[in-house]
Amino acid sequence: MKLTKNQQYSNFAKSTDVLIEAVFTDENSEFIVEKHRILDNPPFEYRLTIKRGDKKPIHSWSLLQEIKDQVAGENVVAIEIYPEKSKVTDTANMYHLWVFAEGYGPKVSLIPVAG
């Protein structure tokens, strides 16, 4: 899968939400990724919202990792947040990745580091 900026989707999204910087899609528009600016919430730089065009669930870790790498970059950390119940709006099988500014984020590794 290769994601590219979709200018038509971006123009429409920006007209409905000024915090949307761009919308990315794959060649078949199966996946739609919105890049949202975050105001005054360091160390987060922006938020990605990810959904399928057919609104079916995604939850494949490797797919979300690939999307994060293509849109945000391989050298940044992103996290998926599960909010408190009173703030949940589960209407679109949409996933949210909060992207840290480069150099920030939790220092975690699944690969043991000696020393």
C-alpha cells in the first residue's frame, strides 16, 4: 500500500475543519488518513485519524504502523489512546494516533537493550 496526499479530499476536509492539514489515501481510497494539527499540546505535534472507506474495522498493528511510518515518518513515536468512557464517540471505526514531535515520546522498546 502506498499513501499519497489526496488534494480533493484535503480541500474538502479543510473547508469543514481548519485543523486538518492534509488527507492521504491509498490508490483505491480503501484507507483515508487525516492529519490534524494540535494546538498548544506539546509534546504532541499532530494527530492522525485513520479509517477505511467502507467503514469496516482495521485493527491490524502492522497496518497502523505502516500508515504511521508513511504519513508521520519512521523516526517518530505515535500512541493510540483509549479515552475515559464519558468521552468515547465510537461511530466510524476510526483510529487516532497521537504523534509526538521528533525526539519526544516514551522511551520504550520491545527489543531488550543491554546495559
